[in-house]
Amino acid sequence: MNKEVKYSCPSNIALVKYWGKKESGTQLPANPSISWTLNDLRATTRMVVSPVVNGESPTVKFYLANIEKPSFLPKIETFLKRVTPELGWISEHHFEIYSENNFPHGAGIASSAAGFGALASCLVALDGQWEESDPVFWEKASKFARLGSGSACRSVYNEPGLWGEFEEVLESTDDFAIPYSGSIHPNLQGWKDAVLIIEDGEKSVSSTAGHALLKEHAYAEARYKQAHKSLSALLSSFKTGDVQQFIEIVESEALQLHAMMMSSIPYYVLMKPNTLEAIEKIWKHRNETLIPMCFTLDAGANVHLLYDGSYHEQIQNFINTELLPYCQNGLYLCSDTGGKPTKL
Ligand code: 2P0
């Protein structure tokens, strides 16, 4: 086939964290996780495929913001190889992939979830076996995204993406994320995320390397158990609207993630002094105003400030007056939660 397709896909932020992979299989999580997609932080990807002819070897070209980036090829080629057993046509085609993010490159925001979510959506659409209206389309997109980057599998649903076998949700699986279908109390709907860019640029230890350190980690088993408990309590807070409980789990999960990094061998610290300064300010402001808000962290120094969207103006004011000094170049990015891949 000679075809092209274009999708944009949101990034996501985990509420209960994926940290550690199963020993067997490819990119299977050691514990279940759940996240909100970030509708306003997206990767847009155009994929062009053309058939291999006359015994040519298939080629892949990747462009980020219209600049060819051979350094991205190893990860993308591995991803395509892993999907090929399901989509055999991949090995008989050349690929040209044009991707861009709507957030500043090098802002320290993980772009791999949005990027692989968009790539996976393009592959499922090009394949043509399923319509977007068929849930299998999104199961496949999620599964393929996972094969590129684990957390990317949670980027394909409007609803919170739940990934990994979890005893309380029968349909849950390690293979792909599913949309959380339980009720969500109005108290926990319409939340937003302000990503405080504490430090841009590459982090010192990649997430893939970080996951691998769990294999020999003294606390790994305890952490995996705790993730199940966190998820159970988080889903209960979704149902009851207990914001206090929600905040406690989300903040504890962020700190547990970083505690695992700090207690790996070799140990490492991705938080910066300004990460802690911002967290202290968030706690102080919450105590003073009682606005429903909390922080979470990804595998980096940036602080995600999650808050009830009905307090948007107050939070903007708070960020602008109290948190900007801790942001590199005064940069922060705001997003609604929810949103899914869109065909363009
Ligand atoms: C998460 N993170 O749940 C956790 C918490 C970052 C912090 O999954 O090796 O890029 O591609 O599966 O998904 C980041 O790791 O790692 C991550 P791979 P990934 O979002």
C-alpha cells in the first residue's frame, strides 16, 4: 500500500505509578497503574508508507519538527519490529514519520507517551482492520503503544487509563490499558494539570534504565504490593469523591516513585532543590486556602500541580505569584485532563 495518515495523541500523567517490569514478556508492568491523559500536551505524527519493491531493504526515516533525527531510529525500529508479528505488512514497507510536539522540545516533559501513542494510532489506522468506533481499534493502539514505551499505552482513552492486572477490575490486563469504566464523583472530574518546568533537558537516568534497577531492588516486592493498595484506594476515592484520600494517594505515589530511585543500587536523585521548594509552597497554599489540589511527579524534576478546574483563576494567580521563581525561565504548561488520540 501507498498511504499516509496523521494522528495527534495526548501525553499522560500517572496517579498510581508504573515502576518496574515483569521479568518475562516485553514491556509488561510489575504492578498496575492508572493515569489521566493531558489533552493539551500532544504529539502530532504523520506516517507515510510505501511498498518495498525489487528486493529493496525497508527503510525508516524520522523527522522531529521537520528535522531528520537518526538518533530516534533505534527506538522506533525496535517498536516496529515488535508490532510486526501482528501487522505483517510493516516489514514490506518503507516508513517516513513526521512528528512534532505542541510543547517546547527539551522542556523536560516526557514526550514518549504522546509520541508512541500517536505512532501506534497511525499503524492501527493504516492497517484498516478496525474502525475507530470498535473498541478493538483502541486496544490494539494501546498494546502497540506499550511495545514502544510502557506508559504510552495509557494515552489512548478519554477516561483514566488503567494498565496492568488488578484483582478488583476483571477486564484489566498487562497487555494493554483499558478505559476506567467505574463512576467518578463530580469532585474528581474536570481537574487540570499545571506542569511546572523546574528543569529542562535530558534527565541523568532514563526511565528504561530506572525500571531495570527494580530487578535487584530490596524494596521492589513491597512497592508492587503497595501499588495495588494505592490503586484500590484511588478507585474508592473516585467513587466517593473523597478528595482528601485522593490527594494522599497521589502525593504518596509520587514520593514512593522517587524513594525507589533514591534506594536503587546505583542510587540517584532526579528531584532538584526547586522541586522541594515548589512542593512546600503547594502544601502551604493548600493548608491556607483549602483549594482541592496536590502535586505529583514524573521520572524527573518537574512538578505536576493537579487541581480542581473550578479554581483555575486562583491557581493561575498562585502559580504566577509564588511558584514562578522555581520554574526554569518562568515556564509552566497548563492542560485539561482527559482527551484521546484524534485523526487529523
Ligand atoms: C508512569 N513513568 O507510570 C511512570 C512513573 C515515569 C514515572 O512509566 O521503558 O517511558 O518505555 O516502558 O513508560 C516512564 O517510563 O518506560 C514511566 P519504558 P516509560 O508513567
